[in-house]
Amino acid sequence: MLTTPSHPFHTLGIVGTGAMGRGIAQLAAQAGLEVSLHDARTGAVDEARDFIAGVWSRGVAKGRLSEDDLARYRARLHEATELADLAGCDIVVEAIVEKLEAKQELFTRLEGILDDQAVLATNTSSLSVTAIASACRLPQRVIGFHFFNPVPLMKIVEVIPGLRTTSEVVERVEALGQAMGHFTARATDTPGFLVNHAGRAFGTEALRLLGEGVADPTTIDRLLVDQGGFRMGPFSLLDLTGLDVSQAVMESIYHQYYEEARFRPSPLTRSRLAAGLLGRKSGEGFYRYVDGQAQVPDEPTAPKVAPTPVWISGEDPHARHALAAVIEAAGWRLDTGDTPSDDALCLLTPYGEDTTDSALRQRLDPARCVAIDMLAGLDTRRCLMVSPATEAERRDAAHALFALDGTPVSVINDSHGFVLQRVVAAIVNVGADIAQQGVADPATIDRAVELGLGYPMGPLKLGEHYGARRILTILENLQAASGDPRYRPSPWLRRRARLGLPLTHSGTHSRPL
């Protein structure tokens, strides 16, 4: 059995000096390790060292580093002209092409060069660590060490043991990641690991909304940024990443999970990829780009209409109180009867229902009904939803009312769960199922998603923020209406919501037999 010494790593080798390899080398040198860089392309190592030195020189110019720091760090970067020059390394990290056979061949060659105590780490983002290790004589020393681009700024690294990786190797690599200044997220060797797995819901559900004709990309992006607090909308993110990259990840994880419905890609992206609409890199994606700037349509102007009586459904008492305050502040008449008067605009506040189902369930006239999303309240952007039967004058009246105080309003077509409800519920559900599968512990899931994806909070915290029981209701209504297993609630979510327990609650488990 392979054993590992207790002392820390001193020498680190990098194979592949592209963006990821350079970033890892920079952090390792800053952490005090001697770093040997190898690349099959002539001149690539010199380019990498010059690039890293440039980063440090800018740090000196900005007063973040001293000249002594610069000289010390630069002295730790060495060129390994041949692969054999890595022989003295305690750990070698590969950052080469994302192909299983290439990584297996490299590690097989390195095993003939390195000491048996040296660790082999792969920066793979999508391949199985166990599969990479299966070609090795000593698979127990192979581990996933997955950084995110740009490596120095993304303060997270996933540490992924293969099925044969020893606990000593895991602990040493975790300590190295922490010494390099990153949060280490230990995850199991499953498709997408932790962060890419957790990120499947955001884009795929937005694409589903687009495919259903609920709203255009700009409206969906605005709702998720303004209502949901996400740094970037899903279509802006797809354009930034590049559809060629995003589509490959969506397809890979979907197929690796044997066509799991929660990860189902959209046919929209395949056709857009074929058309070359890749995003920023091609000048056009879901947005058109001029000099690198997205050309975003102006916000629709709110209509001007005469005040009309407004009746609010009683589905959500808290929402009813908040809506009444807006109506009264606008000077419109609030219809307080148990049933709406004949001329009233009917406001509905459903969760996981569309305007059609909510109106018919309450035996209301669909022509007079407009639904409003109350999941995130009324403080930022407001989302109104109309059914195919909603009269244009009722739609315009609701739009005018909720825009009177200057708050932006988006109007969408019928959707079980609006936009925000559906995307948030999907994110929470995937995060809950990651916990159910034991990919990582709840605290790690939330922190990794916050750092790796930039969400306003991790998926389990997000569920707690909006209410686990409400998220469960949204999913159950979505599944009942669509019949799509995509929306089936995770057992982790269902049990904790029904028991009134936090989604971060791990519970007690008996030891497996």
C-alpha cells in the first residue's frame, strides 16, 4: 500500500502552461514551493514565466508586493525542458488537453519518472479521476485538483479523490490548496464534481423558459439579476463563456448521468452552436456585440392608464398586505371584497402555478387576471404574468400600477412558476440532490457555489432564504403541470421541508452494513 510522508510538499511540477497551468504555478510559487514548468510546445514555458512575472510586476507597481517578493517568487519558477526533469517533484499537476487518453498516457509516463511517494494531480474539469487513475501502476496516489479560471482570483479549488486515492494524499493536497490561499472543496468523483454539477440548473432552466416562449433573453436576464441578485443573467453568462464551451459541458454532464432529466440541455443551443452564435467571441450570441459591448434593448416604457379598482387573491396573506400598500400609495382603489367586483383588475400571487391554473382554481374570470411574482418581494424589479386570455387593458393597467413608483416592471407570458421561482427552485433542487448523493457536505456545497459560481448564496442557503416548503410547493406544482421528471423534488429537500428542518441539516445516519 502506498504511504505518504507527513511533511508538506516542497517541489511542484506543472505539465501544460496555458491559462490554468500559469495560474497554478503563480499560486504555488507564492506559497513557497519550487515550481518546475513543462510544456511540449517550444517557447511555451518562457511565455508562461514572462506572463507570471508581469502579474507580479504589476503587483509591485500597485504596492501589493515588494521588489524582494518579486525576485524571490521569480527565482522559484524553473523550466523542465524534458518530462524527465520533473523527477524530483513531490507533486505534479497536469493541465493539458481535456482528453482521457492523453491524461492517462501522461500519468503513465510520469510514473516511470517520479518517486513512488510523489502525488499525481489532475486539473480535469469533467473527466473521471478514477478513470484517469485506472491506467496507473499506483492509482492510490492520483487525485483531482480542479482550479477555476482565472486561478489567482477564483478562491476555490475542488479536491476530488478517486475511488482508490488514499486519505493521506487527500489531506496533503487539501493542505496545499489552503496554503495557496484557496477554499478547498472536497467532492466525490461524480460527473461535474461539485461546482459544475451545481451550476446545471441556472442555464438549462433559463433555456427552457426561452424555449417555451415565456420571455426573451433580456427579460429573463433582468429578472434574475434584479429580482434574484445574481451577478449576471444566464444568457449573458452563456455569451461570456462561449456556447461552444457551455454546450460541451451541458452535453457531457447530461450523458454522464445517463440522461438525468434535471440536466437536460436545450435544442436551442445545438442549433445556435451550428449557426456560429457563440457569444462575445463571435460577436453575436444571445446578444449582439459591438466593440465588445452587448447591445441590450431599452427597458419597455410603462403604459399610462386611468386608475381602476384592484382585487388581490388571498393565496398569500403576507403578499396581499405588501400589494395593498403599493395600491394605496398609488392612489388606486383597493377592492376588499371576498370576490372581485365586476370592473376590478384581479391580482394573483401563485407559487409554481401559471395565471391560467391559478385563475381557474379560484373560479375567477381569466380575462381580468394578472399574476405577480412575490417570491422576492416588491423592492426591486417586479414581474407580471399574463395568460392567453388576459385582456390587454388589464395587462397595461397592472404594468402602469406597479411602475408608478419608478420600479422597473417586466411582463411575461404564462409560466408555471414565473422566471425567478423556476430558476431558484431548480438550483435548490440540484443542490439538495448533491447533498443527498453525498458529493459534498452541506457547508461545502454552499461555500463552493458562492465562490465558484458567484451566486448570491449557495443552493441550500438559497432554499432557506426563500423557504424550503415554498420551494417544494413550486417544484410539486411544476411537476404536476408538466409531467416532467426534471422537476421531481430531491428526497433531501422533500424530507427536510416536511419536517421543518434546515436544508443544511445533515441528520444522523446509521453506519452502512
